[in-house]
Amino acid sequence: MAKSSVQYVCSECGWNGPKWYGRCPECGQWGTVEEFHEARAAAGSRTAAPGRTSRTQSVAVPSTGRTAARPITEIGTESVKRLGTGFSEFDRVLGGGVVPGSVTLIAGEPGIGKSTLLLQTAGNVARSVSRNGTRHDVAASASGDGHSGTVLYISGEESQAQVRLRASRINAVEPNLLLASTTDLATVLGLIEEHRPALAIVDSAQTIVSQEVDGISGGSTQVREVASALIDTAKTLDIPVFLVGHVTKDGSIAGPRTLEHLVDVVCQFEGDSETALRMLRAVKNRFGPTDEVGCFDMSGEGIEEVTDPAGLFLSGSGPDAGNAAPVEGTCVTFTLDGHRSLPVEVQALVTTSVLPTPRRAVNGVDPSRIAMLAAVLSRHGKMNLLSNDLYISTIAGGQAREPACDLAIVGALASAATSKPLPRTACAIGEISLTGQIRPVPRMEYRLREAARLGFTTAVVPPLRKPLHIEGCTLVEVCTLQDALDALGLSSNARPARCKETA
């Protein structure tokens, strides 16, 4: 092994140099420069020194011309076959499945369900491999370049018995699923090299420790070393690896920022601990889009994908409410989350304030826009709610924070103030400016087609840039806030509405 050289690396921006600084010369952050010992050789790129053994020496580089430079026109991608995770929502976020040799980082809050999602994915892949009849002898596969028909789950946080209990609860017990519990990096790499699995999962990056570098478990030096070693092994053996990452108090991924640059895919698993809804987003993806979102439902039996989350954020006042009477103080809008359009019901309550400063309480809505919308409603909608207590909320943890939800928020406030309920089959989409104008929003066609699919027959929208024909839905184009209130039947005067209807 080559003699280790000491470098000082900034965990925030990745700057490195031979001298320690209290403040990083590159990004200016204090206390982020740490000592880093570079002692590991790249897998298969060099041999160990005579008389000594390297943990990367046993990794054989397949004779596929990986290191040879070739014209890009001669490099084909037909042999790249993605591996399905068993969740269509997960596959869509990844861009169609897991790419062989890729390293995917799954990050999220503690207890959000990262380990459960990956263990259930491991069970799905192991079950799929078993049904396809591709299970091979592990010893024979380990001696060649092919992969065995197994899935390897390595946990540095739980024992094998603990993982087995969780696997029994979520129905992920498969004979092709191999479990290991270790925190030693050399052991982890040895298990991957020995079994050559179809998929390897390491839970988590902050618990694995390399004996070749200094630093505590979860430190910047250790995390960088663990990630680099796993990436080398994944690329060399062409094995996809899922890596679980912890997050800090502010929600960012723990460890050096270079960790996100090293891996191929970074996914954020989000959700509210008070609800069962979970969202999987791709923050970085070298093999697919980064604007996709997967919806999952967390239960005692594991995680279930929600292929049609349209009804999650609607109460009984939507089109599917049957003959139920409409409720005042509610308005439905449609938001965009990636390529998916989701309906969100905004509820509002307006009461007389007994405080010197009226109260503004919101949930799922941008708090900074409520004061602005109340002022615009007072000035241009002739409806003064500045001295009232305003309570605005969404249903089931839905998010109505984009500007396209302005019109629905104002509609819910006006409905609550006038005690006039909106029709169950009506929705409102649009941004409101300080001058009281209704401004267009992006991807209006996606929102309106989803509204028509769910049974909404009337949509109050801004002036459209190009004519749209949405079957089963009447589009009411409005230019000002007063026109929108008239179209919704919430105006405080009897002035006729100046709006344009499009069938």
C-alpha cells in the first residue's frame, strides 16, 4: 500500500490543500476544513505493495474495454438493461428502473421509512429474480463476471434478527435475500465481491467505518472514503448499489457536500410524521429526469405505492361527494409536482378578531402570501378582511405554496367571509398580482386535463395564451380579481361579470 498523504478538505465545498485553515479559503465557512488521509488505491487500478495485501486487490476489472478510449459512435447502450424495483412509482422517479453499476443515495428524516422502502424493494427484486428462474450458484457466479441471482442487504444500524423481524412484517422474506450486519468497510466490500448480487443495499453510509483512514463514524473523512470505495466497487463489478444517507437538522444530507457529487442519483424521501403520505423526489439523476415524484402510503404492513393520488388532498366536498351539500370556505386548485398534477383543497375560516393584531394561522400555504392576498382582496375585491382572524389550511398535508394557488386561497377566503359555498364541481387556478390582475401559470393544460378527469366541470382560469379545448370542462377566463369573484358568485356587489367562457 502506498504511503498515506495528508490533505485538508472542506466538507462544505470540497476544497483541498496541504495546510489547515480555520476558515475555508474557497467558500468562507468556518470550522469545515478537516484532515483527510488518502490511502486507498482505486479498485483494480494498481496492485498492493510487495508483502502487503490491499482490500481492493481482489476486484477484477472485466475485460470489456472499460478503460480504453473509443469513439462515442461505437459505444452502444443496447446492453444496458434497467432493473425494476417492484414499485412503478420508484421506477418512474429513477427514470425507468435501476441502472447497472449506478450508486443511488436515499436520504430522509429519521423514521420516515427509508430502510423500510429499501428492504421492501430488496424483497421485490429477490422475488422477481426467483420467479424468472435466474438464480445461480453463488460460488460459481463469484468466480466469473456474472451476477448471482441474489440481493444483498447490509445493515450497519441493526442486527440480522432485527432486520428479519421487519422483513416479516412487510412480507419481504425471500431465500434470495441475503442479510449481513457489519460496520467495517472492508467486510462490506468483501461481501459484495464474494456474492456479486443483482442489487446491493448499504444502510447506512454514516455507520460504515474504514480502518485505513482516521476519523469517527459519520465524519466527513469516513463518509467520503466509504462512498468512494462503494462507487469504485459498483462501477467495477457493474452492480447497482443503494446507499442510505442521514440528514441534518435543517434537512440537508449529512456529511460532505461532495457525497452528492460522487453518487449517480440522489433521492429525497419526504413526508409528515403525522400522516401516512410519503413522497420520493429525485434531486439529482444522471439517468433520468429530476422533476418526477413518487407517492407512497406508509402503513403497519409496509409501504404501498399510490399510483393515483388525486383523492388524497380532497375532502367530501369534491365531485365524488355525491348529493352532499357544498361547504362554505373551501376551494379546489391544481398544483404541479414534477410532471404530475395534484388537486389540493384549500379551506379558510374567517372570524372576528378580539386581538389588537389579527391572527394569521396557515397550514400547507405560504404564510408570506396571506397578508398580501388579504390586502389585494381588500383593495381590488372590495372585501375588507384585514381586521379579521384568518385561518387557512389544506387537506391531508397537501402543499399549496406555488403562486398558481392564489386564486383558490382568495376564493376560499371570500366564500368563508360571505358564507356562500362554491359548487363542488368548480375549481380555480391562477396567480394574483398586486394590481389585482389574474396572471397565467405554467402548464395549464396539464392541470385542466386532470381537473376534467376528476369530474370538475367549471374552471376559473387566467386568460389563456392559446385556445384550449378540455372535454367536459368549461373554462371561464378572467382578467381581474373582481371578475374572478363574479365568476365564482362571491362578489359583494351585483356588477355583471366581464368574463369569457370557453366550452
